Amino acid sequence: MSSGLLNKCAGCTYRGHHIYAVGALRFERELMIDCISTHTAAKWFQAENLEAVPISNQGIPYGLKMILVDTHTLDRADLVNLFSSKIWKSHAHNLMVLFNVLHEHGIEKVALKNGVRGFLYTDDSVEDLINGICAINSGEFWISRRILGECLQESYLRKDLQEPSDHALSKRELQLLRVLSSGASNDAIADRMCISSHTVKTHLHNIFHKINVDNRLQAVLWAKENL
């Protein structure tokens, strides 16, 4: 593993983060934890299923709990059923990640629509895995360019979106939306615009309401089409 990767991961901000490895196979869970734990300062936990992960954030701010769901024993139908389950919706405000994903399942678009932030595949290298965890932790999505390109081309995530309301975005909101479209995390947006992270979250909430979207990726897709 290159020293550059180690330096990048050492710079990841994991203060207060809790990361859960969830899956039916204990070996897979422990292997994931062993692989990542030396590169982050997060607190690691493992659970056999989502029901065993505390729904309450227990004082952890939203966005600081990552849940890695092992798909090794799940087929595509299992995953679709999981996304529609009550327990999934209860956890969807966290950073949801799928690992041990098979390319042939073709689950990415459905997963994105249900709040998944990234995909770690069975043939990924350790370097890919660590980079993915770091990126998602920093507020980014970990998605292949091919999948993202297909989403944009098919307008997959915006085909059901309503037209923007009559409430126009302010200059400040437009500026923030453009920075968001560059892939910046909330902290990076705050630094660039000289505002607090709390103010960024408030602006994002207002922007989502005004343009009738539910999440960051939908907002980015809306901006690419409308700005």
C-alpha cells in the first residue's frame, strides 16, 4: 500500500464516528473491521443484522454513524426487500454503505434511490476499500463513473421529481448549490463560504424544500440540469 494512501487516510476526519459492520457471516464482519480499523479513529462495532444496530444515534450527530451492510449472502431480491423494510427506513439517515457487492446484481440504481452512499465490490482492492470509506466519511458518494453517468443520462433520480416551487433560490443558496455540485462535503462548503456547518445544513434543508428533492445527489442532478 502506498504511503500516499496512508497519508490520505490519516487525514480523514473520524472524530466521534461510529461504524457498524453488519452481516450474517462473522468472519466477513471481523475481516472488514480488521482491514479498516487501523486506518481510522472511529469506534467499530459489529452486528448480525440491522435489527441489532441501535436506531437511536445515542448522542452521535447525524452523519457520524456509518453502517456497512454485507451483501455476501443476499441476492438482488433480498436487497430490494431490505430497502423497502421498516428497519432500513429507520436507519436511512445514517451513512449507508453496501460491501461485498456483486457487479452482476445491478443493484446500484435501486440502492441509490434508497439512500445508499457507496458500494464496495467483491473484487475491490484494499486500497479501493479504504479510499471508499474515507470518501463516504467525508460526505462524498462512492459510485463508479459509469453508474453515475447512467443515472444522469436516464434522469433516473429526477424522473419523479416535481417542478421547482415558485420560491426562487437566493443568491447564497445558488452559490451553495454550485459548491455542493463540485462534490464538496458540508465542512468543505462551510470553509469555502465562511459559514458554520450548522448554517450549511440549514441552507441545504431550505434548498431541498424549494427544488423538491430529498437528498444531496438529487440536488446535484437538479443543479446540472437547471443551473
